[in-house]
Amino acid sequence: MAELVGGFLVPHDPMVLTDPQAPPEAVQERITEAYAEVARRVADLAATTLIIIGTDHYLLFGPGCLPQALIGSGDVDGPLERLPGMRRRQFPDNTALARHLVSHGHRTGIDWAVADSLTVDHSVAIPYFRIGLDAELPVIPIYLACGVEPMLPLRRAEQIGQNLKEAVESWDGNERVVVIGSGGISHWVGTGDMGRVNEQFDRMVLDLVTAGDVAALVSLTDDYILEHGGNGGLEIRNFIAAMAALGSCTGDVIAYEAVPEWITGLGFAELIPSRAAEGLSS
């Protein structure tokens, strides 16, 4: 039986690649090490497939089609953008499991959009290149509507995560799946506040992640998030979905940096299923 063995929350800030020297060297090193630590922890979990939940930035989907929730269920490549050190390439996929997630969702109330051929943008590619590439882990990309209106309700992000858990655990294959919520935390994109970072908001979000308090995250309003975390803060939908996919869990913050030079509060956390935490303490 397949199992969701763990999860992580990571940023996907492209400025880490496009303007790498902008912040102090010590900040650069800590962010590089945070990604490396996530990769080590994924390896320790003996993961066989990654599910990466990202955000469309009006790069993949336009006014002609704006899916609320989409799974890449076949060939996957990327990134769509030209980013330093990230040459566009084919990613290993897990088509069978991806199509099972779709089928299960369609039977149980999740209206997945499907892309049997998908070129991902940086919100999936950056986590994959930093975490899954060296191990050549198969990846299933998921996009939630976090950046372009109409946006997926936060409660729906939780429901999608819960459905992913059900779907993975009903799969007959022997898979060890790790889910990654990609995005945030506070940043204002294309607004007059661009470059602002709200560390207080970011720490509040990470405290709720540490407590495994999905309900409190879901209770936030978009107006509150926009005011305190910017339009980029709306990407916590991806955090909610990843946490819900693990069920009862706690979070371990790996790193946090408020980096105005990269216009973002960058947070890294591991999501630890409660059953795993109980096993470690016994």
C-alpha cells in the first residue's frame, strides 16, 4: 500500500537564482543550506515520489483557462522560464499514481483539471531542482489557484489535501510519497509595497505550521492575508493542502529568513505525521 510518509514547505522565489548576490552572503548560505537540508530529509524518508503543490503565476494559464486545481498526469518538463542554473529538461513522472489521484478525486468530489503534458513554472521547478533532481525522484505537479483570481477558497485547499491523502493510501502500489507545499510566505508582487516583508505575519504562519493547526490557517480571510502577507501570502493555500494531505501532523521549522532583497519571507519546514512523531518518542 502507498503511504504519505512526510511533507515539507519551501519557497520558490526565483530571485534566489536571478539575483543571487543581492542579500548578504550569510543569508545566501543559509538559504542554500535549508534547501540542502530538505533534500537530506527527503532522502532519509526513502521517498519514491514527490507531489509538489505550486502556484500559477499567469505563466501557464491565461484568461482563456484558469483551472482551480490541476494535476500534471503525464509527461512533465520545465521550467517554462529561463532561470540561471536550471536548463529546461524532462522530469521523471509517476503517471500511474497521478491518474489514480485524478480518478479518486473525480469519484469523491474533487473536480481536477488534467494536463497529460505539462511544462511547469518555477513554483514546481525550483523545489524539484533543489530537492528531487539529484535522486531523480518522480514528481507529480499540482497547481492550485493562489495567484490569479478567482482563487481557490482556503477551505477547498484543505479538502484537496485530505482527498490526496485518501487517494494515495488507496493506491495498491508500494510508494513512499512526500508532499511539498511550495510558496510564500509574505511578499507583495507587482505592487507599490514590492520589497516589503512582514516577519510578524510569517512567524505567525510558521507557528501555526509548527502546531499543525490547519484550522487556524483556513480561518484566515484573504483580506487579512493581503493586508499582512501581500498577494504572495495567498500561496499559503499550498501549505494548507500539504498539511491536510498528512492528516494530523506537527511542523519543524528548518529555516526562516526575511529577505527584502529577494522581496520575500522565505520559510522552510518539515511536516511530521503524528504517527511518525509518536514512533520517534517511544
